Amino acid sequence: MLKVGLTGGIGAGKSEVSRLLVECGAVLIDADRIAREVVAPGTPGLAAVVEAFGPDVLTADGSLDRPRLGSLVFADSGKLAVLNSIVHPLVGARSRELEEAAAEDAVVVHDVPLLTENGLAPLYDLVIVVDASPATQLDRLLRLRGMTEEDARARMAAQATREKRLEIADVVIDNDVPLERLERRVREVWAELVRRAHAPRRAHREQGTQE
């Protein structure tokens, strides 16, 4: 099994890269999706979030009001740290369960938005960073996600800098390019992942380079 950490700043297009890797044959463990599952209605995770932030973070049907919670935490590093202390251990436990269920020869891609911020690179055999300029990130958040500029900039500022992400990268995928070029680059990376998955395990991270 090759354990790959996939990360990138908000709006960098990491989800598109993960989708393309799944098409190639990767087993995807999506931290964002798991983060939603662990705070679903009726879960201990949601109860802990409500205890920390109050009932105003719930919608009328009892589910988590994500825009409301986001507006609270992404402009306040202290509140963000509290939220992370609740959600991250739950996400980690569920991620390990899914990884253990994968085949022995699988390429398991962990899609982890805050991989850099939380110092998680050593957990993986290889780290892929999806890179885009801050201008591209901002444009995508405004145009594709409908965020206000203030909210978008706050979320970008709450994450690691572009330079910090690139420091931990074994492989960089440039996503300031047309989709056709992105698809070609992902296929190239996939071929390398398969090769490393069949290499001796001790060589996995030793072979990592700024590709």
C-alpha cells in the first residue's frame, strides 16, 4: 500500500485532482467528507460542536449550519483551534478505519485540506500539493462558490501560505492550467504512484522529489 497525502489551498482545485486520481484507480479517503459525517445530526461530534459554539450553529432541522459556523471560526484563530480540536481526532479515527479496509497493493490518497497546518506530512509515504496562485484561488472562491471577498480572503488567510505548502511537497501539480493539461499531469503522477506502490516500502519517501 502506498499512502499519499493530497493537499492544497482552498480554491486550488484539489477536489478536481482527487476526482481524476480516483478515475485512475486510487482509493480516496476524503477528510472533508468525513468531517461532515462526524458532525452529522445525532453524532457525538455535533453535540461537542454545539456545546462549544452554542445552538446558533444549528439549522432549523438540527443539522450543522456550516456557513454560520464558518463565519465564526475563520475570522478567529482561537475559535478555529477549538473546532479543529473537536473534529480532527474524529476524522483521524475514521480515516484509519477506511485505510485499513483498502487492499494491500492499493494507492490510498488522503485528501487533507489542512495537512500542512497540522504537520501531517510524516504520516504519508508521499505528499502531493495542488498549487494555484492566490489570485486564482480568490477568483474560484468568488465565481464558483459564491463567497464574498471578505469571507474568501479570511478562509485563505486561515490556511498555511503557498510557500509553506510547497515546502512539504514531494510532488507538485500546477492547477493554474487548462483542464486538458491538468488531466495529463495527473496521469503522469498516477504512473509514478503506481511505480512507487510496487517499490520496497523503505524507498517510498526516499524517492520523493519536487517533481
